[in-house]
Amino acid sequence: MDENVFKILNSGEIKLIEYIGDDLSIVNAAKVSFSSYEDNMSDKAKGLLNFLLKNKHATPFEHVVFKFYVKCPIFVAREWFRHRWSSFNEMSMRYHVPDKIDFFYPEKNTIRKQVGKPGSYTFEPFTDQDAIFDEVEYQLGLAYSISEKAYRTLLSKGVAKEIARSVLPVGQYTEFIWTVNARSLINFLSLRNDEHAQYEIAEYAKCIEENIFKQVLPETYVSWVNNGRESI
């Protein structure tokens, strides 16, 4: 097993494929305005980094770039793709027929009840959480089984992949490559690793923040947290 692959949810994954730049790259992108350059991450450089975040001077952060491999449920991907200041290439079932299709199943403690109106609601646990969890697992498994069987049957009849795939649900896992600069990544984390974010996408954001962003840009991370974890 690749130690650089982080497991998320029941069948999800995230991996940092590569990145360019570091904290000092951000500092020097800002200092070029004065035809100046820093050779190391001095206290002065850290102060400048903090100044940039605090005052939302954002463009220097665009000079650090991350490339990720992501495997997540389609309903999570649809939220993810709304972050348009980044690049995505997704696995296409117009061309590819998976040998095995992975589907999303929630953990028991994440089954929740929505209370309130759209735009103003909260989530609460069920009083009979065990029974509800069993029902959710059963109904999901039943729906997934029927939809995958229909998909395979249509393919066996010669129906085009791009038509046959339409029977598959948003609980199916998809895969994509995500390339994003540090500014846009900060904005993603600010929104998706937040108490109001949907739990499932927040699990990915938490993993990225703690295991990747914090490790690659430690000084940027500290300043961002100290300045309220705001978007820039």
C-alpha cells in the first residue's frame, strides 16, 4: 500500500502527486515588487508572509501549485468542482468500464436528520440510530445492486457506455486529478473544512489541511490559522 495515499470515507482516497514552491516562494513573489529577494525563511520573511495573509494580498500565494489524485463519491465531486479557480480532469465512463464499482456507505455516527428549512436548518442524530443505520445500509445496498446490474446488462446488449452509465447513482465513487494553487487551496479549506460544510467533503478537506497543506507550507499554515482561517 502506498503510504502517501490517505484513505477517506469507506472507499475514498487522496494523494499529493507533486507540488512546486514553498513558503519562501510566496515571500519572493511578493518581494519582486521591490526587486528584492530572500534566501531563507527569516523572521522578517515570516512577518511578510503574515502581512500578506492578514491584508489579503493574495497573488503571491498563486505561485505555489499542488497536484492531487482524488477518489470520492460523485456527490462530493460535484461540490468540489464548484471551486473553479483550479483544474480538473475526471475519469470518464464514456470510455472506461470499471471492473469493480465502489459505492459510498456512511458510518453509523454520520447518519443524520435534517431539521428546519433550506438555508436555515440543523442536523441531529436519530434516537434510534442503530435501526436507522441498518435501514440506510440496506436501502443503499439494494439501490446500488439494482443500478449496477442494469448498467452491466445495458453494456452486454451493446448500449453505448455514455448511455449505460446514466443508471448509476451519485453515491458511486469517481476519480479525478486536481491541480490548484495555494491561494485557491486556502479558499477551498476555508469553506470546506468548516462546521457548516457537508461532513463527507469536510473529511477530505481535513485530510488535505493536516497532512498536506500544513506540511508543505508550514509558515503559511500558521499565519493562516492565526488570521482566522479566512479565504484570501
